[in-house]
Amino acid sequence: MARIVHLSSAHPRFDTRIFVKQCRSLASHGHEVALVVADGLGADCRDGIRIVDVGRPSGRRERMLHATRRVGRAALELEADVYQLHDPELLPVGLRLRLAGKKVVFDAHEDVPTQLLDKPYLAPRTARLLSRAYAAFERSVLARFDGVLAATPLIQARLARFHPLAVDVNNYPRAEEFALPAHAAGRAPARDSFCYVGSISAIRGVRELVQACALLRTPARLALAGSFAEPALEAEVKGLPGWRRVDALGHLDRAGVAGLMARSFAGLVTLQPTASYREALPVKMFEYMAAGIPVIASSFPLWREIVEGSACGLCVDPCDPQAIAAAIDHLATHPRQAREMGANGRRAVLARYNWEREADKLLAFYGDLLAPRQLRRKGGNTEDGKRIHSIH
């Protein structure tokens, strides 16, 4: 068994992918696991995982310049067998650890080069230049690391071009985290609501979603769980007529998210058609499925294949509030069909889209890393070879 230290200067200590899934899975299989964070909440030990806090930075600039250095110093003091990095800003820290003779792994949560192309505050030419520059930097650094994890097969396929040990560990849900809702057993839902859970922004479709609320023919209400990423957008959507149908719940913990989904008759993930989203793998879509509620999703080809292939929801044009409203009304007025779709989604999660399968891949990756065999696997599994990436 190994001593493994996870490093993050940007994520909260109980991040679902880092702590809830990866750290817990590694610790439950006998590894000694520690997590270094920069959130200012102090040292702790939870579920057998030691948490080291290097202090909360005062802003993004201080985080990038100083918190990353503190994370690096704390990492060296812990004397681990393997260091797993979770943020692109920690890549230089990874290089310093390699120079110190340490084994280093990078977990690529996002497809950063593609994301840069979608930044609305960057001019197209600037975005392309930054995307190419980051891709070149990432390639140069990761080629020196001992292994690479990827949140999806899309990212894995790109990273496997220059690293022999690149494995996708998808961000699928832990099925046991989501209890089946009351109406899955034939009873009426606790309230007449549908939900959206996640970061709230224009690119994630909140404007169209609130506009759709004003067009509903049924008394359904939107339970909106998450924080607004754009203050000006929050003020704008609160002024829309559809806002009177919205229950703004703010950020919810994991238990709160599961409870909300259990009280909802559908979950929405109507993200906008950007380059980074069209082939994305939205985590919340699979959490809705795990919770046994039907999904209303953007009609991107990949998403349509998942949703319609599992018969677990409806796909709509995410830029069309009328189409979104019609899908909500349909599920609200066809409860039997909605229950069947929800049950289909949960079955798909139990059979395929679950963390338990991904945890096995994570453990096998560490087996390869810690005890290299004569014939090492070339890259990781991909979901039927599809190029997809994750959204938190």
C-alpha cells in the first residue's frame, strides 16, 4: 500500500471528485491518503484522510502566485510515494516534485485548451493563441510526469498522444448517494417542482430556463440550486417574468442535492451549444439519472444518444425557451412516463454510468504506477471510443 497525497489550490476540501470519490476510494482500499488544500478552514481528519490546509488566498492573483507555493512546500513535508495534482496552476509544483525524485500524477478535470476557446471575455484570436500556448505547455510538462488521469475519454484521448499511462476515470455518480424519490414507487412527488443543480451562468442556460418558466402551462416551479457566477446576470434574470416561478436555494451540500432531486419530477441540464459543451459529459445529468428522475437535456448528438439511448428523458434545443417549457409541461402532465424514464435512467447508472466501475479503473491505474509490469497498458478505457469531457 502507498502513501498518496492529493494537491489542490483551487478546489474545496470536500470536492466530490477529489475527496468524496478518489480519496475515499483509495483510502478504503488500504492506501494512506492525505489532501492538501488552500481553503482556510484548518487541519482536519475525515474518513481516515488527513487534510492539510495552507491558508485561504485573498484573491485569484494571490492564489496563483503564493498559495501554489505553499501547497508545494506542504507536499514535500508529507513525504509521499505519489503526489496527485488536481489544478493546472499546480503543474510547476509537479515539475519541482519530479526534480525532487517524486512520483507525480496529474488529474485533468477539464479540457482546458477547448475551454479557453469559449471564454466570452477573450477575443477569438487571443483565445486561439492562449489555447495553443497552454496545450504546448501542458504537453511539455505532463510528458515528464509518471501518469495522467482524465475526467473523460475526450481528455484521455488527447493526453494519451504523449503519455503512455493516461487513463480516463469518469466522474459518474455513486449510485448509493441518491435515494429513489417517493414518486418512483408510484406515489406523488412531495411538490410540483423540477430542478437545476450546478453553477449558474449564461453559458449554462439560466436565462433561457427562467424565460421558459414564464411559458409554462402547468403550475410547475423551478428549484434552482447553485451560485450565480455572474452578479449582473443574477440581477437580469431576477427581473424576468419567469422568476416568480423560481425557488432560489443557493448552494446545497451533497445531502441537500440528493434530497432536492428526490422532491423533483425532472432535472434540467440545458447547457448552451459551445465547443466545450457539445461533446461534454455533464456530471449532473448522470446524478439526475441516479436519483431516478427524467432528464431534460440539450439536444447535442452525444447527449441525445445517452438520453434517448437509455430512454431516460427528453432532449430540446437549449436556445429555445418554448421548447424547454414544452418538455417540462409534458413530464408534469405525464407522470407515468416520467416515472418510467426515471427508472430507466437509474438502471443505466447501476449498469454502466457509476463510480464503482470508475473506482476499479483508478485502483488499477495506481497498481500500474506503483508496480510497473513488463507490458504496461497503453492508455485507458474509453466509453465506446467517444470523445467526451466532464462538466462539474
